[in-house]
Amino acid sequence: MFTYSRDKEPLKAGAVAQYAAAAGLVGLAMLVYVYPSIVSTSLMYVYSEKYRALEELRERNKQLKLEISTLRSLDYVERRAIEELGFTFPAPGQVVIIAKK
């Protein structure tokens, strides 16, 4: 401190300890005040990431349901049998229908 031509008094160990304790308490109070905000912010980032992953899974689920309905379609099965497997329709005389009595 300014002494204005007075003799300086040496700092006592007790005063230094009090200043250190006060600074520590102020730092602890600031940490207690700020920590919940930091935690909630990090949780929001985690929530946002999980929500984005959920939306991607929902979109993939829609795509898979569409693919299932396409694969179950009789037109698709018939076209694939003809084009990829080489199946042909039977000639009119090859099919014999036996009636139930």
C-alpha cells in the first residue's frame, strides 16, 4: 500500500492466510455458482447428439419399411423372376387345372 513517506509495515502471516482463505472461498462460491450451468450445457450437447441419432434411426426405419413393402410386392417378384432368373410364363397348353369335386 502507499505509505506516503511512512515506514512500511511488514505483512503478517495471519493476514496473508486470511487473504488466501477469502480468495479461496470466493473461488469456491464462483465454482458452485457456475458448475450447474456447465453441467446443463454439456447435457444439452449430449441430448442433442442422441436426438439427432434417434432421428437418423427413424429415417432408416422408414426406408427399411419401404424396402420391405417393395420386396413383398407381387409385381416386383414377378419382374425379378423374369429378368434375373429367366422364368417364363407357361404356354396355354402346359397348365392343367383340376377342378375340385
